Amino acid sequence: MKFSVLCNGSSGGRLGLISMFSRNPELCFETPLVCLATKTGSLPYLTNEVLEKVVSSSAILQIDLPSVFDMAESVLEFGQGLSKFVGLQRMFTYISINDSATVLPPGYNQASGISLWKRSGRLVLGVKEHIKTIEALKPDIFEILADTDTYSPNGIADKRASKAVDRSLNYLEKSIELINASEVLKDSPFFVHIAGGYNKKQREKSITAARESNCSGYVLSGISPSGPPLEGFDFSTTKDVITETIEALKTPCKVNVFPGPLSPYEVLDLVEAGIDVFDTSLPFVATERGCAFIFCNRIATSKHSQSRDTICPPEGTPSLMLKDRSIKDNTSRGYEIDLNLQEFRDDVQPISSKCECYTCRKYSRAYINHLLTVKELLGPILLMMHNLHHYMKFFESIRHCLKEDCLSDLKTAVMNTI
């Protein structure tokens, strides 16, 4: 896998290109990129046939290891790789060590391995078993094991940060030895976690080891909560840590990854900071609570004025404006509307009159409100179709704005519609 920077924005951010995958060397992905966050290799609520209608081109599936760990033996026997096993052979697969949409219980990692939280319970996964599992699954990209349990609202002790880095470096060293000896994985791209939390000395130690490895990218982890609480996290507290880390990782030039359900304005802040790869856990989390995205996800520009109209909340949308950028409760997310509310019972408008997704073309807010009220499965299916479409278009606009050096205009438009 190869990553190259095409251009840098004047206000921050970079447009890049991921290419040279061994399975299809001609296929390229522009960054900032959003991976499709899956559950056991399938998009939540969407069949593969429906997904084809929402995402018509090739994409990267982010598959968390706990959800497919028990499938490894079957995939190995199948013999044609994980992407074909899940029926999405045109997609590329990226196996992460954790589910970015799930809160991870703290305090369970060990020197012998990390805790893998499967449906059946906790499993301590060591390096040898991890590499053996990756060999069976044959993903296009995978993450090296790491102790990322270094975030606490009250901070962590220096000893805990030191232990996390020492464990992660031990995992990395052993993993590289096994990868180099593996006929299946020796040419496979892998990502390394930057460990150490807020401890500058320990993070520098982790960064040095990561840069010296033959990895294809870096995952920034352990500096924020996992799962849904990340959506309400105040990133101003971590801005210096993120900036310093990305600056230290500039050479050699590799992909920077930040997983988790991030709000639109936090995505833009992280893009400006230099993050290249995100995931679609936010559309899933929003769908789970019965909410639909309404934030501005496209702006008109000189080159794309016909295909990129500004999408803003239609008239009649209840005021959900944030007083500040810190989410205080479930009713203060200004980038979405809660279709569980009774005020939408008679609202015959689509979620967004300018959205081109199947849900907005065919159904009203009132109908989705009814489906959610009676707990009909079609409700979250329609919401997921809209939210995923809306979020994917958002990232298309980010890339277009980086090309035309107007990312700040998109940021202003997003902030003005929430």
C-alpha cells in the first residue's frame, strides 16, 4: 500500500491518495477517507443489496476483530478471503482491534495480550494467536495489537502510560517478527497505534517505534473516550496532543487514522489537523437513537456548483442549535433531528428536501416517526440509508474543498446549520 499527499490546504488538512493494494494495484482511494464501519462484515441494518444502492463504488470495510474472530476458521476453509466471504468482494477490508462504536471496559489488558470483547465474553488475545487469525482472514489492511487503555477523564498515572507503551512496543516487535516470517502477510500493509495517552515522554517513545517500523499508517488512540461518548468529547483538551503527534509523524509520510463516532465539526477540526482516515460509526450511532442528519454537507463551488448544492435544515426543523461545541445531553446535537419526537408525527416533509437518498425521495418524517413508534425494523433501515448517504457526501465535499482550497467555507457552512 502506498500513500501520497496530493496537496495541502491553506487552512490545514491534506488531500491524499491511497493506492497500490496487492489485490488491485490500479484502484485508488482519495483521502480524507471514511471507512464503512461494519458488524461482522455487514453494514448495520443494511443488506449487501441495499448497500450497493447507497455506496455504488468500491470502499474500505472497517471490520472489528472481536466480531469476526470466531469466523477465522471458516474463512480459512473458504480460502478466498474475508471480503468474498461476507459477499462484498469489490470492497477492501481493514481489520481493527476494537469496535469503534462500542465503549471498551477499562483495566483488562495484560502483558500477555489485549482483551478482546466478543459476544461470548472476554478473551485475552496474544500476538501469536492474533497473527494466526489475521493470516486466516486475509484482510487488505490490519492493525497491530496495542494497549490503548490510556484515557480517563481524570487522567492516568505516569506508570500506567509507561506500562501501556512498553506492552504495545512488545506486541509490535513480536508481530513484525511473525509478519516477516509469514508467506501470507509479509507484504500486507498494517497500521500501528500510537500509545501513551497524554504522557508526552511515553508518546514520543511510541512514535519513534512506529516510525521505525515498516507500517503503512498510524492510529491515534488512547487520548479520548471510546464508543458513543466520543461524540460529546471536547477536543480542545487534546488539541495540543493531536497537533504534536501528527507533526512528529510527518516523515515518513503515512496515513493518519482516528476511529470513532465523531461529530461533523470535530471531523473538520481533525481533517485540518492532518487526519486522513475516519469511519462511519456516527451514522450507526445516530440511527440507533432514531435520529437523522440534517447538517450542511455540501457547498456550491465554482467547479462543482451543479453537483454540490448547499444542504441545510429545511424550514420547520426544530431549533437544536448548540450554545457551545460541547454536547451536554441527547437533545443538544444540532446536526440531527430526533424522529422519535411526537412533533414529527404529522410532518410530511422528507428528512431533507435537497437530499438525493432513497429515504428522502420516497418517505416522510411522519412515516419514519410512525415506524420508530411501533418499533418496525424498516425505521432504522431507512434512517441508516439516509445517514450513511449524508455522511459519505460530507466526505466527498471535504475532498472537493481541499482540492479547491476552500475547506474553511465548508466549515463555516456546517457551523451555521447546527
